[in-house]
Amino acid sequence: MNLFYNLINSIKRKNENKKFYIQFCKKRFHISTIYQHRKKSICLNSIQNNSSVNNNICIVKSEKQEIDKNNSDFIQYVFKWGIGNKFRSDPENRYHPVHLKRSKEVTIRKDYFDNVNENIRYEELNEQWEVYWFENNKLNAKPFPVKKFGINDAKREAIKFYESLKVQQRIMPKPKYESGVEGVHYDIITNCWVAFYRSNNFPVCRSFSAEYHGFETAKQMAIERVEKHKK
């Protein structure tokens, strides 16, 4: 019986000690519900005020950045086939495999893609500068890819090559091919004489290669084909 009473008394003492500890902590650290709510409201107000100020600052910064971009002489551009250099210009040091994309974003001048003259153009699909000129009554073209020479060097090499053609007097005026017959035209791209005519009220187009038949022979064949179907 004594043991039983002792056990009950010890449990009561422990409970009393816990209650005393809780009351002491509340008084010592001011853990009241009113104080807690007041503290939370102050923190929320400060956070909201700071966030509104930060948002205003961000808006002003973004507006300034947009104005700077519009006034800037530079733009951001992505070259999807990569950017070469003096090392890559050597055929032994080319990118392999060639068909893989190697996208790279860089900052370039806004006027980079402006044509130097009508014979030097930028070809966007393959990202290369191309030089066009007429020689031996044919249209020729030579590419200077950015992925081989680099951004500025590709354009510089194209201009240099065109100047060398002028020095060597290899640039001829654009030839004018006239057959004298309606429906017969010369295509400088395919190097063919093309005949347009109607057969059974259906439009028909036939090409005669100057490389295969000869220039004058292909021309005569196209004229004969058109005159044959005029009758």
C-alpha cells in the first residue's frame, strides 16, 4: 500500500512541475496569443511594403533596359551551326559531324547583315556570306560560312575575294539572252533554254540543257518545240 501511495504522489509532483514550467516560460518569454498576432502582423506589413518597393524598382529597371536596347547599336543573335576561327578555317580542323547544330548566342552589330553591295549577300539558312558574279556567261557563287571563318572574318573574306575578282577582271556584266520567239527563255540558274507552250489546252514546260546540247543547239531545239505546238 505504501508503494502504491508513493507512486501516486510522484506522478502528482511531476504534473505540478510541468505546469509550473509552462507558466514560467509564458511569463518569461511573453508567449501570449495577442503578442504573437501583433508580431505576425508587423512582419507581414513590412514584407508587403518591401515587396511593393522592390516591384517598383524592378519595373523601372526593366523600362531602362528596354530603352537601352532600342538605342543600342548591338543585338543578340544565335548562330545555330557554330562559330569558326582561324583554327577551324583549316579543312582538317572542321567540325565533325558537319550536320550537327552547335548553337551559340553572341552580341553583334545591328548592321552586320547589311549587304556590302548587290554581289555580296548573307544567306541565312546556311549562315554564310556568298559572293555572286558572272563569268563565261554563267552565274557563279562562292560561300564563306560563319562556322568556318568566324563572324567578322567570314564577311571580310567575302569582300576580299570579290575585290580580287575585280582586280583579275573576272567579273562580267549580266548577260542578256533573247531568243526572239515568244515562249522561249533562258534560265541562268539551270543553264537551260526553256520552252513554254500548250498541248491539248494544258500548259507545258520543257528545258533543254546548254551544257548537254550546246548553247545554240539547245536554243534552236526550244524554238522548234514552241513553233511545233503553235500550228
